[in-house]
Amino acid sequence: MSIESGFFNIAELAATLPEHAETMLTDLRLTDETAASCRIFRVHRPAPAHYHTSCDEYLYVVTGRAEIEIEGQAPRQIGPGELVFFKKRTIHATPKIFEHPFTVLAIDTPRRPPEDVHFVNPEDGTPETFIRTQE
């Protein structure tokens, strides 16, 4: 998806994400450029420790509350209005969701392909069980 410019109503788009899913997350890609991708995602259940090899991540919490663990830092509860940043290959997890729906606006630099998720414990999941992109 390549666009020259666009306007996105994040609250309206976040409301289109399903309440429940078989995958841990569901996302909706807003832009999908080589330099960066922008997505909204909803976390349906805790996401175990994992990392991405292709991108740095900026995560802005839109709704809900959850605990996030980022390698080398103490676990922290995050909620609406908070921005989290970490570099590629940084192990991170969302082990607890305190308030649903937990919805996040994500900017990945450069673009993160959907299959780029690597679980610390491979038995925890696969890219297919981790995230489903909403059409």
C-alpha cells in the first residue's frame, strides 16, 4: 500500500478491530512503505517474549492498560497517551492485560513485515498465531 498522504481517524479505525481473535493480536495497516509502516493493533491475550529483526518500534497506547516488559528494564504498566520505543532485536512482551480493549498505534521503522516475529521460546507461537492483518 503506497499513498502520497492521508488522514486517519485512529479512534474510528481502532473500533473496527475485532473484540476476540484466534491470534494474539489483530492489526490494520494504515501505511506500508519501505521506510516505515504504520499500524493499529489490538492485543487479544498476553503476548510472550519476542523480538523483531527488521525494525525499531514506536508504540502509542490508544485504549486499555497492559503490562509491558522490555529487555533490561523493570516491567511497567502502560495506558492511553503513553509512547513506548525500542530498537530492533529488543526482546519485549505484554504478559498482562489489565483493561480491554488494549489498542496501540504502531510505527515501525523501517517497515516490519508481518512474518517478522521471533519468539524467545519457539513453542510460544509462530507469525501465524501471533498476528492477523485485517483487510
